[in-house]
Amino acid sequence: MAGPIDIPKSDRDLHPTAADRLLSPFHRFMKFEAAGGVLLILCALGAMIWANSGWATSYNELFYQSMVTVGFGDWALSKPFILWINDLLMAVFFLLVGLEIKREVLVGELRSPKKAALPIAAAIGGMAIPGLVYALVNMGQESMNGWGVPMATDIAFALGVLALCGSRVPLSVRVFLTSLAIVDDLGALMVIAIFYTEEIGLDYLGYAGGLLVLMAILNAIGVRRVLVYMLLGLVVWYFVLKSGVHATIAGVMIAMTIPAKTRVDQARYSGFVRSMLDRFDGDSKGSERAWTTGKQQSAVLAIEDAGHKVETPVRRLEHSLIPWVAFLILPVFALANAGVPISGGGEEEAAGSVWSSRALWGVVLGLLVGKPVGVFGFAWVANKMGIGVLPEGASWRHVFGAAWLSGIGFTMALFIANLAFRSATDLDAAKLGVLGASVVAGIVGFAILITAPKPQPS
């Protein structure tokens, strides 16, 4: 069968300028699926080097000691820079997670019970077993509160490693891992809301709930302007922050109110676009490089407007947030949270306490033993019981490799660690465990998948 025809996207593809040739590697990098994960790794490495260099003091001063104040009077918020990152920027990340959860439940893999059963079972095992392993290692210790750290999977890192495997892995495995990670994120959100919230201000929580009801009403009556929901959502975030519930939970609650239905049905849309294309072709001058006429430009604008109306606000907002989350929010989070001192420069005793901390080994064993065993074991049991089916074209080797990739706990694990530990030593130990275990899990998962037999084309 002949390969697909490569159609130029613009005249510049036919006649590239010097600037195009210079920028094309950057364009390819930005479009590359693993680019966000690569940037995340670089920022994490940069943070580690910075925090263990002669400029370590400047790292602490920037993220932990510098105060940023926003607002005025009783509405003013004054927080260290790192808390603005972890409370506000990460709320945007959780907004994206909430949009993904909503889309998957409504129209994605989680809509079909049979298809959803395997990743849901795998995610439950991938949360329960790592938490149990951590608890066994830290039984009776102050670090016991960190049991939620190894439960989380970093979807950006995991899918980035999976993308490096290319065609060696069926597309269905990516769908399986994505669905697993989304259920995993939902579980992590519940853990944060229930177990890592200390005091709740019911008055502020009531204000937030009232605004969320208002946003749901606006959705029901057909308000589709995303800006309206974002402005109200910012106020919801403020009230949730003041209530004592972690502010990032607001991101998920806001996502649930965003409209998920189109303004026009598919038949009307396709018929309208065809009529506009006929108008465009009917006014053609017969030359590929001729200027478009006024009628043609009107037809193009009408098609663009129709595309905007047929696309759901949930999908549009999700697409808008992805580059900001992948290339700004998560890298900044990694830079601010991955700077763990591993040597004290004369403080060998303090450094040694990090390495001997049970929090470190609980996280490492949770991610490198609990995650693969829990994900693969629960998926296998669900399949044997007839509850779930293997992804199409995938083998148990692929599921085992995906189970190892789920042991990459970077972003969410670091986030939960910041909530779980009061001791700086335990926090640094847990972060070090997350970083080291995530690297090992990624390498092992990649090795398993890249050496799997190449799937046969259907």
C-alpha cells in the first residue's frame, strides 16, 4: 500500500526561508510528544545542581524566603514564592486534570465499563499496594504520614517515556496508561482532600460552593464563554484557599462546571462546511497562488466560526492549557520542588540522616515494588475474573512495562510530599526517593517495552 501523501501546510513549506530553516528544529521539538517530559527532567536536574552548589543560598532565598503579596486590605494574600507555585500554578494543573477526567468519563475510554474496568482495577492496585508498602516500612514512625506519596503516577513523564518507544508499542497501551493515570490522579485528589486537609473553614467553603452552583447554573442555561468561568473560578480558588482545603482541589471542582456540549449538531456543521467549501471553490481563480477573493475569505471565516461553535468549551480550554502546563507550570514546579540537598558540605551528619530516613526507603520501595506489583497484579486478576479485557493488540508484556512506567511518581508525588511532612529531613528524603525511583522506573519500563515484539498491523 502506498504511503500517505505529504501535503504542504503552507507556501512556506514549499519555499522555506532562512528563518524557517533556523526555527524548524524548535518547532519539531515543541510538537514532540515527550518535549514536556524532557523539559521537566532538565528543570529537575537544574534544581538538584542549584540546591547542591555554591549558590544553594540563592535557591532557598528565591523560593522559600522571598514573599509575594497580591491584593489589598483584607483581601491581600502574602505567601512565599514556592507557595504561589504550589497553590496557584498547580491549581491550573489540576484544572487540566479535571478537564481530562470529565472528557474521559463523558466520551473517552472511561465511558465504556468493559474498557474502563482494566485501567480502573490497575489504578486501584497501583494506589493500594504502594501505600501499604510505605506503611509497612514506616510503621510507628513520624514519617508514617507520607503513605500517600508513592501512590501517584506522573502522567507527563510516563507518556513521555512511552512516546520514546514509538511504534514498538500499540496505541492501545498509551490509552490504557492514560486512563490508569487519570484514575490515579482522581484517587490522589481524594487522598489530598480527605487526609491532607487539617482545618476546614465552613464559611469560606460555603462561599466557594455557592459560586460553583452559580457556575453550574450558567452551564445549564447555555453560557459558553470560558472567560466567565475562569473569572468566577479565580474567586472560587481564593475561597477554597481560605477554607483550609488545599487550593488545588478548586481546579478540579471548576473543571466540572465547564460546558461539555456543542452549540450545533454534527449534521448541521458538516452541511454548512460543505456549502462554504462549494462557495470557496466556486470563486476560485484557477491559480494555486492567487490572492483569495472577498467571498473566499468570508467562507474561510465562516468555517472558522462554525468550528469554534462545534468545539466544546471543555475541549477548547483543555487544548489551550496543555502547552502552558507542559512548558511552564510543571517545569517551574519541578525547579522549585526538586532542589533537594544531598550533601551538606561539612554537615555529613544531616546528610546521613536523609539517606537513613525510612521515608526515603518507603517511597523507593513503594514506587519500585508496590507500583508494578499493584498495577500488574490487579489488572491480571481483573482480566482472569472476566471484568476487564486486555488493550487491543497488547500483550501482558506491554501491561508489565506500563506498570513500571506508572512508578514514575514525579509531579504528584512531590506535591503530596509537601503536604505530608513537617520534618525537613523527611521531606528531603521523600523527594530524593521520588526522584531516584522515578528515574529507575522509567528506565526499566522503557527497556521492557522497547524490547517487546513489534505489533502486527491490523
